[in-house]
Amino acid sequence: MHCVIPEAMIYEILHLSWTVGFVAAIELICVCEDLLVRKISDIFNLLQSILIQFILYFLAMYDLLIQEPPDLLRLLAHDLRWRLVRLLAHSDLRVQELAEQVARPLNLVSYHLAQLRRSALVTERRSSSDGRDIYYSLDLPRLQQLYRQAGVALHPAIASWSEDNAIVPSLAHRSPPFKILFLCTHNSARSQMAEALLRQLGGTAVEVHSAGSEVSTVHPLTVETMRARGIDIGGQQSKHVNVFAGQSFDFVITVCDRMREVCPVFPGSPDQIHWSIADPAAVIGDDAQRDAFAAVAAELTMRLRFFLYTLAVREIY
């Protein structure tokens, strides 16, 4: 027995099959496309990750191999700036004096001083003697900090250096002792503190005195500030510079701008150094003045430590 399917139904079945097949094919293509897109995305992400790692590695190696020198080395590599720093390491100076000593035009010296100030290696302070003058000072702790950082850039072991384990040349057996005279106008504050501090720090290696162009009395805060540092100067008196007339010194250090202008000549051509330090007694207000005396004592201590180290190195070499 044969089942006869009407022709119309056959066309309907074929049409339906074609439609279903087409839809199924479209769905299969969409699925394949989605899988392909995901695969391509995964591959892209993987390649992107590898590329990023390569770039980071390349930059690290470039920084290691082609690293630029620290700013300090580039700054001091210039011949004129190096000479200016050498001069300021010895004494505070005005721009005219610097220009004269390096034999360069004033505007050129000013330009390079600005470069040193921008790196905070050099500071400026208006003279208390003549407000039109500006004294330039080398910030020795800042220089020391940058110098260490530059060393670390070459070898990390240099970072382990500290003042506690540094081998500092000794002056203990120096004979005769260095003769040093500190001068300021009234011999009541800065020069008195400098004398007391250096006597404590230098011990038997130094014979230290202080005086002024005008006799006054030792400021009470000078005594108080030194007492806070374990130094008793209750018996100290203000002295006129004429007391030391005709005497020879190894160093004459003025710590007052006004005193530098009238500093007398001493026999033996002593090394004359100037430290431009503001007068703490001129500060208004009890608390502010006490803080100013403490700040001056701290600055003097810093300068004196570097000064003593310079003397010790000079003894060796």
C-alpha cells in the first residue's frame, strides 16, 4: 500500500526544511563568529600583555644602562659653577667679589649663581651692614645630601655611610693648636657662641678667641643658649678687637657683616673667612628672639663641624 503525499505538501515541507536549515546555518555562523571574536580577543589581550611586559623591561634596561647623571654632577661639571662653589665653600661672598675672583663678567656670574640657587645649593642673605649688598652662602648639608645621593646612583652600598661610622681625621695630637679669632660688632652673641662652640668641638687642637669693634656685654640669651648645649660661658666678657692687635692667627672669621667691613689687618696673613649670620639680638619678641639664638647656635655648630673637618683633612694632605 502506497502513501501518496500531495504535491502542495511536498513544497511546504521543502520550504520549511530550507527555512529551518538557513536559520540553523545562520545561528551556527553566529556561534562560530562569537567564538572567533572571543578567541581573537583573548589572543589580542595576550599579545598586549606580552608587549607591555617587553616595553617595561626595555625601559628598565634603558634606565639602567643609559641613566642620566644626577643633577648635582651635571651642575658642578660646569667649570665656572665649580669654581663658584669652591669659593663659597671657604667663605660667604658678594657677587662682585665672586666675579672678581673668577675673572668673569658680573652678569655671567649672576646667571650661574641663579642656577646654583635653583638647586638650593646656594642661599642668599641681605647684608645687615649695607642693605644693597647680598651675601651668597653654600648650603653644606644640602651639598652633602646631594653628593651622597649621587654616590648611591653609582653604587647602593654608598647609602650605608653615616656620620656615626664615618672615619673622621683626628686633630687631637695637633701641636701647636690652630689659633682662631671670631669677630662681630659687639662681641655679645654670635662671636661669643662661635668661640664657645669651637672650644668644645675642637678641644686641644684649637686656641680660640673672640672680640668686637665695640665693647658691650655678653647677651643673657647667649649664656642661656650655650648652657642648653652643656657649655658654661658665665665668666665670658665682651672684648675689643684692639686687645689682639699685633697677634698672629691662623684664621680670622667674621660672623657679622658690619664687622667684616672694618676688620683690622693682622700680622702673618691669616686666612680670613666670612660667615654672614643674622644678629639674633635684633629679633623682636621674647620667644622669637630665643628661637633666633637657638637657630644661630645650630648654624654655627654646622659650620664649625665642616670647618674642623677641613682642618683635619688639611693636616693629612
